Amino acid sequence: MVLYNKTMKTIFSGLKPTGEMTIGNYIGAMKHWPSSQADSRSIFFVPNSHALTVRQDPAQLKTRTLDLVAWLLAVGVDPDESIILVQSMVPAHAELFWILDNFVTIGELSRMTQFKDKSGKSSAEGQLAGLFNYPVLMAADILLYSTDEVPVGEDQIQHVELTRDIATRFNNIYGETFVIPKATTPQHGSRVRGLDDPRYKMSKSDHPDSYVALGEDAESVIKKFKRAVTDSDDKIRYDPKSKPAISNLIEIYAGFAEVDIATVESKYQQKGYGEFKQELGELVADKLSVLQAQFEKYRSNETALMAIIEQGNAKASQIANEKLNEVKSKIGLL
Ligand code: TYM
């Protein structure tokens, strides 16, 4: 890892172990993380405590947490260049969460769109307080590491904005303590949409036809792209407003082929949807098979995986405890 000095940017982000990783998680977030390693202090983590807002099977939660660490390694996060940690193993996250919970209002948390979406139609009696407080734990994650940039998909921007508000409020009262972070999103692919309905974000919690998982086999990937909905005319043209379905597929193509949107448009200018979707399916399946081989390599050696986690947790704890102690001392906690 590059030795940290205050002029160096800190990049911090994570993935929740609540289900299979999708190509949305990949294009919107993970894919971009390794590129920051060379010239920034890069910290990536598995927010497993965040998963508790939905009842989890304990064995499955453990497995998925380790799976995610293996996926981080598979996409190119290097434990010698970045810090990889598991949230529940660095108690400073939970401790700062409680402190910050007193620097945010019920009104602010009520306005979080993810809370509104996820709490759905249930009454306050049926809603878990953890789901409501979710963004505060996220603020603690980010602020513990003096994060400058949080590379995320579009759905997390509002949470990072709230983190900024919480940090600013704290700094205004107690003096410069937290770095004010900003969310960064990729120009394209920050909101990969469902293959069956482009009105909705691609999500692992939706119908399997709507998403492609990172662990999916080639046959199934190709079939899903063949079945993906398209728009009424037959032009492969990027226009998210009037052609949301094909624009989504173009973004996925661009994300996997590492080319820009115009390159995809010109390549398929004279071609039809059928050919485009077939080739897109093959492109994604090929790339996933490379990632899957890497994933298997890391996932099959749990001892080595745990050693990577322990090493990352130790480095992370040092940074996190220092910030937590600064905060506690400023607010008068012994
Ligand atoms: P999570 O686990 O839902 O998603 C992980 C990352 O993937 C992005 N993403 C997408 N990007 C584009 N298109 C999609 N369809 C799509 N679906 C997901 C998400 O925006 C995210 O960047 N709250 C976070 C986890 C978290 C966190 C943090 C992230 C907890 N603490 C601190 C950053 C910093 C979450 O649930 O992400």
C-alpha cells in the first residue's frame, strides 16, 4: 500500500452481503475500485452488520461475507495495496454509529428514499429501527477513515450526502474533526436497470430474470440477455429517455467491453437487436468466467482468506480507533 500522507486521497467503499452480487454492483461500483489503489489510500469493506436490517440465516451470512471478500480480490483489489476489512470485526464502526446517531434527526432519516422504499407500506410498528438508522452506520463507516471519495452507484448518493451533513454539523460544534466526503459515480452504469423492466434498478432482491449474478454460468447469462426487453424501434441508439431498455444494454456492453457508448453505437449501427443481444450475452459471459475463476481461486482457501481479513482489520482498526478516540475526547466521553 502507498504510505499515507495527508495530501493523499482516501477512497472508501463497500458491498453488503445480502445476496448474490449482480453485474449492477460490478459496473456501478466494484469494477472501478482497483484503479484507485496505486495513488490513493484505498479501503474496501464488507458491511455485514448492515445486513442485519433483514433477518439473515447465520450460516449464510458468514458464507456471503467471505464470498464478498473473495469477489473483491477477484475484481482486482490487492490486499497489499488496499485495506480490506469486515465491518463487524472493527468495533469502532458500531461505536461511532451511536455517537453520530445523536447528530442526525428523525426528520432527516425519514427522508431517505431507500428507507421509504424498503419500509414499504408497513406501519411504524412493523419497521425495524435498524433500517431507519442504516444511513448513520454508513456515515460512521465513511467518517472513521477520513474518506475523501466514496465510489458508489447512484442509489447510495443520498446516504453520502447525509454523511456530509452529519460531518459538517459535528465539525461546526467541535471543530475540524471529520473530512467531508463526496460520492463519486461512474459516468455510465451508475444505475444499471432490470433486464425485464428498465424502470427499476437491477437488484439481487428482484426476480432472477431481471438480473445477472456475477456467479452465473454462461448459458444462463446468454439466455437472460436474449430475453432482455428492448424498445419499440430496432435501432441500437443510446437515448435513456426514449429508449431506456436498449440504452441500459448499451451501458452494460460499454462497461464490460471497457469502451465508450459511441463505440458501441457505431459498432452496431447496421445491426439488429438479436445480434446485439447475442454478442452482449457472450461478452458478459466471457468476462464473468474469468472473474469466476479468480473468485474460486480465492474462495477455495478459507485460511488464506481469513488471513487477508485479519491483516486488513488490524490496519483498519488502527486508523478507525484513532478517529474514534479523537471524537470521544472532543465530546467528553471517557
Ligand atoms: P449495496 O451492497 O446495495 O451495493 C454495493 C454497490 O453497488 C452499487 N449498485 C449498483 N450500481 C449500479 N447499478 C445497480 N443496479 C446497482 N446496484 C447496486 C451500489 O450503489 C453500491 O455502490 N449501503 C451500501 C453499503 C455500504 C456502504 C457503506 C457503501 C454500507 N456502508 C459505506 C459505501 C460506503 C449498500 O447497501 O450497497
